[in-house]
Amino acid sequence: MPLVQPSGRLTDHIGLGVLSARFHRDLIEEVINRTGCREKRSRRLPAHVMIRYVIAMGLYAQESAEEVMRRLVGGLRAMGSWSDDWEVPTGSAISQARRRLGVAPVRELFDRAAVPVAGSGTKGAWLARRRLMAIDGTSFVVADTSANVERFGRMGSGPAASAYPKVQVTAVVECGSRAVIGAVIGACSTGERTQAADLTPVVEPGMLLLADSGFYSFELFDRFAATGADLAWRVGASVSLGLVRWLPDGSYLALIYRPGLAAERRRRLARTVTDGGEVPADTARLVRVVDYTVPDRHPDGELITVITTIHDPHEVSGVDLATAYHERWEQESAFNEIKSDLRGRGEVVRSKTPDLVEQQMWGLLLAHYAIRALLVDAADEAGYDPDRLSFIRGLRLVRRQVTDQAAISP
């Protein structure tokens, strides 16, 4: 019995298998319309195919351009959906199609699709009805071209400069799922704190945002607190804390100060607030301070100081806050999954131009997000903590689905 050929262009039938539920065709079409990247004439590699292709690059980061495309359409011939006059495009044609697509549609798809995925019953995702989130940064090695060096720079300078240029990524991660829900990509000379200022739109009431001491500044803490989310950020010994009142659980209320205030002014403000006066919002903010040590991890007795916007110890105890703060390491695990499991340990982001580097980075983030969302769905159904499910096994499953049986998009 002859195989029935699909209607329409062959490329209309290219999909991402089990990932299509996260990046469905209607959403991709909306992104294409919003970013104005729809092709003006019929092409072998239209925009919707190239968006899927960029995500597939994240799944097969160590493969050649042609091999990624070959895997993306791998199931079509076996399913009777291969047109005999259609061949996998050359690497040059794929690169041209990527340049036509640009960065905006892939970034827009991430902004639209990457939302928190932990449900109310997801284990390890919540503290006192607050969704645990973390913010942190990392860098990725990119191809050593003059254009990439000019845009992204090298770490260090002179003889100590890194051999390859690097791109800096600062991201907000949902701790319970390890899903990245917001990111900023830029030059490695741009600090995490600078990039973090652009991530306030993804933080909202009902979240508890965790951050290491490298992120603290009065202005940035104040900016994130203004979103309505609660914060629990570590601060270093150099941060001035004006004691206001001790609390029953051993934590205490204190003032943090805008930079530039003289020591005597800070002391007067603390006394005024201790006596019941108002906190002047233009110069200070009232926080709760939790001091603790972790002897097993820091035998020398290193003091860890976390400041939080949750003032009431009856709502969240100091012990619970200290425990929750260490969930911030889920962010490190998420970065490791992207850098080692998806991209490959020690591998270079191989795109030769800055725009294609950024495009490829958004593809990596989209691929990671989709796998993490699938793992959370599976963990919730089985009643497991998502941490118990292997990311590597999830990645292998998705790769098999894309290649073997799910190349037809719904």
C-alpha cells in the first residue's frame, strides 16, 4: 500500500516531539508575528522551523548543524512523511536561515513560555506558601572570533586574560523544579549585579527570592523588594546592620542603609526606629537578620548572615529561613545541567557571531526548561521530589522521542 504524503510543505510537519506541548505551534506563530520575523516568500527553512531548530541545537549541542537538522526530521521518512525531493540543507544554508531568524523570536519565546512549573504539591518548592526562587550568574565559553571578543570580551586582561571570549548569563531559577524562568545574556565584563537589575519583571508576590552576598546592594535589594516578593539574601561582614530589636527565635530586626550615610547618622536612625519612629524609606529599610553557622560545612565557624523581608518569626522561623537559604544551590545544579549535560563539559558555544551566540544560548535555556518541566510533571504524578529524577535520563528520553517517533508536530 503506498505511503500517503502529507499536505502542505514538508517543513510544516517538523516538530519537537514531547517538547511540542511546551512550545506549541500557536505560541510559535504568535512569537513570529510579534517579532516580525515571518519570511516574505516561501523558503525551505521558514521561521517556525528555525525556532524549533535552535531549540534542537540545545538538545544536540555537540552535533554539527546538518546533523541537528537530520535528527529534527529523523522520523519523517519512517512515518511516510518524507518528500523525496527534500534534502537536509547544508550547514551554510542553515546558518543563513539562523541569521534571518535573529535573536528576538527565540528570546521572545523564552519570555512567553518560561514560567514557574512547580505545582502546589511539588516537593521542595515552597516555604510557608512562598515559591522558592534563586538568582545567580555563570559564564559560558564561546567561539574565539573577533566579533565575539568585541561583543562579549574575555575574562581578565593582559597575559591573565581567558583564552576564549565568554558570555555572562544571570538567571532566576525556580528551586523546586530547577527551571530557569528569567535570564539576561551579555558581556562577561558586565557584573551579575548589573544584569540582575533587569530581572525584576519575572519576580512577583508569592515568591521568596534567595541570593548570595555578591548580589547585595541597598539599591538592588530595595528594587527587588518593591516587586512584592519576599527576599532572603546573604550579606557580607562589610554591610552595616543597625540593631533595632531582638526576636524570640534569636533573629533580630535591623536597618540596612543607603550608601553614603555617616556612622553617626546610621546610629541615630537605628535609635529612632528602636524607639518606635518611622523608617525613612529614602535612606534605610527594616529587615530581619538571621545569623547562623554550619559546622559540618564550615568547621572554622564561618558566620552566615541572611537578611529577609519576612519580619515575623512566627510566620517563618529563623531555622526554616536558614534551611531554605541553602536551597539556593539548586541554581548551581541547574547551571551544571545546562553547561555539562546539555552543552557538554568543556564544550564551546560554537556560533561565530554575537547574535548567533545569543540565539544559541536562548535555545539552550529553552531546551533545559522543557526537560525540567517534563520531569516536574512526572515527579508530581508519582509523588516524588523532582530532585530524585535524573536530568540525564530525561534528556536521553527527549532525544529518543525527537529522533525516533515524534517529529510530527500536533
